[in-house]
Amino acid sequence: MESKISTEDLQGKQKEVNYFSEPDVCPICHFKLKPKRFEIGVINNSNNLQIMFQCTNQECLNLFIGSYDKIMKIPGRKYYSSAEYILADVNPKSPVELDISEEIKSISPKFTEIYTESYYIDSLNVSNLFGLGLRKALEFLIKDFCIAKKPEKKVSIIKSSLSQCINNFIDDKKIRLCAER
């Protein structure tokens, strides 16, 4: 849905611009919301629009900024203004609390830590690091699981690569087949 806001650029020049979409989740408390919008936007050096919002969750009430990218052209739309923006990102962000079972947390606290950090990195749009984090988390989970099942093999498990660990210490054929793929 299109909305209008009064903006000011770095030279203090004011103009009214259109923007599309408001955040529907607080990036800090992760509460679904219709945020309170402050009535002025700022256009920065990159020609992006920034609008300040406030979370309406009474337990949070934090301020956050919606960053909007300038739209060059909307396909299939007859009317087009040079001052139209679409929501690109919201900051600051806090990590989402992931639902990880207590059993997994107790077997592999390091997995829990790395897995949570990986999802936080993903929320910051650092997608290249996300996959690396997930792989590292998987390695800790598998090795810690193997150590819990075969504590006498701890040194050998720690020294093994992930694929060696799965092949040598996991008995389930489906897991070994999945790891090969």
C-alpha cells in the first residue's frame, strides 16, 4: 500500500514522497505490529529514504528505522513519480530466539550458540556467512552427538573431518547417505 511522507534531504530541501510498505514486525522484539510512524523522513547521501518508527508492543516501545530504496519504475503502472520508495531493510535488529530442544542444547551447547549466531547473521543480510555458520554448527552437533554416544572415541571424533565422523561413528545408513549427497 502506498503512503506519503514529508522528507528533508541533506541540504534541508523539503518534498513529499511516496513509499510502499511499512514494517510489520519489530526488528528488536519480533512482535507483529502496525508501528507508530514519525511524520518526517530523511533522504541520505545514497538517495535512500529513512523513516523512524516505534514499536507498539508495550513491553518494547523501541525506535527503529525503515530504510527504503528508490524505485526507478514499477512494471505495469501507468503513473510514476520520481519520488517513490520501497522498504528494503529495518534496523537495529536483535537476534530471533530460536526454538531449540533442551536435549540438543544439553548435548551440544556450541551448536546452539553457532546456529543462533548464524540466523542472526542471516537477518543482517550477510548471506555468504550464513551457510558457513550452518555448516560449522552441523559439525559441532554431529561431533558432540558422536561423543555423547561413544565417549571412549572422543579424541578420534574431534580429529575427524565431518564426513569421516559421519562415516565412522554414525550407524544410521540414511544419515550417512544424506551426508554423501
